[in-house]
Amino acid sequence: MSTESCDVLVVGSGAAGLTAALTAAEHGASVVMLTKGHAPDSSSWHAQGGIAGAIGDDDTADLHAIDTERAGRELCRASAVRVLVEEGPERVRELIALGVPFDPELNLEGGHSRRRVSSVEGAHTGWAITSLLSRRAAGTEGIATREATAVRGLIVDGGRCLGVLTPDGPLLARATILAMGGAAALWSRSTNPAGQIGDAVAIAAAAGAAIADMEFMQFHPTVLEGSRLLLTEALRGDGATLIDEKGERFVDELAPRDEVSRAIVRRGRVFLDLRTIDRDRFPGLMAEIEKSGFDPAVVPIPVSPAAHYTIGGIVTDLVGRTDIDGLYAAGECAATGVHGANRLASNSLLECLVFGRRAALAAVSEPPFPTSFGEIPAAPPERVATDELRSQVWLQAGVIRDPAELAVLATSPDPVAAMVARFAIARAESRGVHYRTDAPVANPVFEGHFVMRPGRGLILEQWT
């Protein structure tokens, strides 16, 4: 069995992983980047709407922070928000300097008080950013990329992470950065690639890392019915309206996503009316809609919510450190507290750039390998999400939740599905993206983050 090694091991090839790999290599580290499938399988490649950042003349970091915290329903970690909004504009400007072809006008999305979302052709932002970063990584000396390499577990010895277990053998590293995306594909109706089932959370929890906020799954309200084609929020920012079967509007289209999603579920079958907007601003997306058999110039498009973004994940500090030495997490698989109970639209790509870079800068300073360590175990079996499991998660932990159904899901043999239910049962209130039929309003008692730590169960913590 081979025991290859590197300075920094990055697991994931989305925006957070690419940013971490490029940053570490720029600081002299030897980097190996692993991805479970192929590079375009990451959620970042499919991110449509854009990347938020206070770069407009009428905008400031303070205004961006206010909007982020308002969307987060009293649960945003203020220090993480400050890092995001203050470092965000520089990250966006770096992308501009690298040649990302952003549209000339900033977009307005739900929850934002200013036009601050930079996009590419209205709805191809994730592809434009990640493909550019991927090309840079491919041309950077010191970065080796391996596709179709699943990570089954972490190598932890003496409280320190020394690398990962793969089916092809162990891979050792002075520092390991998990940037593996979220768990939204555990829900049968999802915008995410099928492999996004929370593997990072599963392997980190098995190794003893703290996990937080798993009750908070954000559902995107406007996904083409019967598909995973997301109809970006920027459409509603440009004036697209949501109508019911009678042709009547029933919700503020730019309200936070949790409110819009619940309104749609309660209404039944609904449609997104694109007939009055400038559809030429979104050429690629309009083509995708037409491929699906709809003419957006003639008829409203049937939409419904789908699981979209995992707010919870592996607990980290503001530079991506977990409570296992040598192990870092960044992007959607991390829980910094920056999103609170409801992520503000287009803060996710920004989070990847800001915290992916921070994690890498900390990781390159990890000490050398220990002179000796214990025996390395074999990789555990692959975790598989069946169609039956995905349907169960959708029915029992969907947009609107019933405690009796959550109790059934909590007995699931799948560790992440059971975790989602346990967290949702503990939060006996409705806040942000988490809504319970038996407790439909927020309760100040729960203004904190539920955290699962080994041997201690779920504990409500206050994060500053």
C-alpha cells in the first residue's frame, strides 16, 4: 500500500478547494487536490446567480453586513460576517483582474439592499469562476490534481490529522483542507450534483470533529419543476414574478429565500413569469429553459423549491481550523456561523474565496510530520445514498417539518441524514430555513448554535 505525502492536501475542486490549493502553492507548499468525481461535478461549477461583494459606488461593507445578519435571523457570527464583507471586495476585484468576464451591471437579489451581485451572463458565474481557477491550478507548479478519487476517512493519530484514506491507499499531508461541498443531494429534490451528500461531515464526525447547524438546509425557491435547473434569483431582481395557477401574485419575490420557499409550498403549483423582463441578459439560462420544453417569452415557467445549500457543517474558527490539529474546512462543508439560520443570496461563492484563502494561509504553517505514528487503517466502505433515502429525507426534513417525521428520520442508518433530524428535533422553534409545524415562530431561548461534540451530544453554544 502506497503512502504518498504532500504539504497541503485539498479535498474538493470547487471554488473553496481551488482557492485553497492556489493560495497554498503560491506560498511554496506542495499541494495535492483530490476530487470525488470530476471537476465540473462540484456545486461551485453550477452556481448561477453570482458573487456578492460591496464594490458598487453606493455600497459599503457595513451595509453588506447588515443585510447578511438580517437574513441570518439573529444567528450570524458577527466576527465571521465582518471577515466576509471586509475581505470580500478584494477577492471580487482579484477575479476581475484575472479576467472573469463579469456583466457590466451589478444584480439585485433577495435580501440585499443594494445591487452588489457580480454575475456572468446573468447565470453562468460559478462556471466562469471555477473554470478560470481550474485552468490556473492546472498550470501551477506544485499542484497535482487527482479526479475520481473518493475520500473514505481521515487519518488521525495523537489528536492530529495526518491525511486521508482513499480506496487506492492513504495519502499523508502536514495539513488537510476539506472543501467537499454540502449535503443537499441527500434530498430527492435538489439543485446539487448527485455526489453532494455530506461526505465531509460524515468523515469529520467519525474522526471526532465538532459539527454544527445541520438543521439549516437552505431551499432555493425557484427550480424548474421536475429538474435541478435553478432559475437564478437575479431573474426576480430584474422583475420576474411568482404567480399561482390563477395568475395571481402571492409573495414578495425578493423576500429571503426561506419565506419564498414556504409560500410556494403552501400555495401548491406555482410559476415564474419571465415574459416582462429583459431575457437577453440571461442567454444561457433561457436556452436551458427552452431545451426543457418551455418558451419563457410565451408562458410562465413551473417552479418549486429544492434543497440548495447546506448552512451547517464542520465547526471551524475564522481561518478554517477544526478542533482536530492539522484539519481544516472551507466552503459549504464548514460551519463558521457566517450565514446564521439563512444564507444571504450569493454569499456562498464569496465565502469560498475568503475562507478558502484563509484556510490555506493557516495550513501552510503546520509543523512537519511526527517522527512516528500508529498503524494506518484501511479505508472504510463507501457511503451510498439510495433513491429511497433521498426521498425519505425530502419527506421528513423538507421545507416544512413535522417533529414526528423527524423522529423517524433520526433512526436512519445514514449518519448525515440522522444528524439532520437530530439537530432539527433539538431546535424546537422555527428560524430561517428551519420551519417546524409545532413551533412556527422563533424562540429567543434558541439564539445560538447547536453543536455536536464527541461524547457530549448536542449543546447550544453562543458564538461571537
